[in-house]
Amino acid sequence: MNDISQILDNRTLLVAIAACLIAQVLKLIIDLIQNGKFSVKVLTTTGGMPSAHSALVTALAAGVGESLGWKSAEFAIATIFAIVVMYDAAGVRQAAGKQARILNQMIDELFSDDHKFNEEKLKELLGHTPVQVIAGSILGIAISWLFAGIQ
């Protein structure tokens, strides 16, 4: 039981999770404005503006830097981890999303005349654009700094 209370007292962890949740809520609001309808599905899918992954890992890195020092090995580890996650979000998953879009197009064109092809379409929005990643990382740093001022 003591371990759980220690986890709940970990300010860096809580701020990182808060940054992620705030990004998800912003994603919901932005989607509502863009599409004119409320879609809870946005909260559970990948992609979209801002990147919750980027907000999470940058808030984590900033929190580690604030609490353990900007020269600490832990800050270096958290920063490298953040870079890898953001690169994956904008690079690898974005490319996979483009491939899914092309494959879905091919399936649509190939089987357009009432063919009985019952396969589920691939998810196309897997990654983030660089702007979404940058917006998420700015949000994560801003939230971390905001919470640092609240003691």
C-alpha cells in the first residue's frame, strides 16, 4: 500500500500524465470544431492535434530536468526517450499511415463492382505530422513549467 501512495506522490509522473490528458481533451475540442460533431472515439485513437505522446514525454523530460537537474543522467535519458517517441510518432507511424491509405485506395478500386471482399480497412491515422508533434511537445513543456510554479 505504501508503494501506491509513493507513486501517487510522484509529481513528475502526475504532471506528465496530466499533460497527456490535457492534450487528449484538446484533441477532442479541435476535432469537434473541425468536424462539427462530438466523437469520443478521438480520445482512444492515435494521431491528431496535438500529439498526446509528445506532450507526455516532453512533460516527463522537463519534470525530470526540474527535479533532478538539467545536467543529470536521468534528464538525458528522459530527453533521448522523448526524441525517440516523437520521431516514431512523426516518422514511422506517419509513413505506416500513408501506406494504409494507399492500400485502402487500391482495395476500393479493385473491388468496386459489388465484390464480396469483406476485409476490414486499415487504420490510416497512425502517426502525427511534424506540426502536431511540435504542438504536443510545446504543450508538454508548458504544462510542466506551469505545474512547477504550483507547489
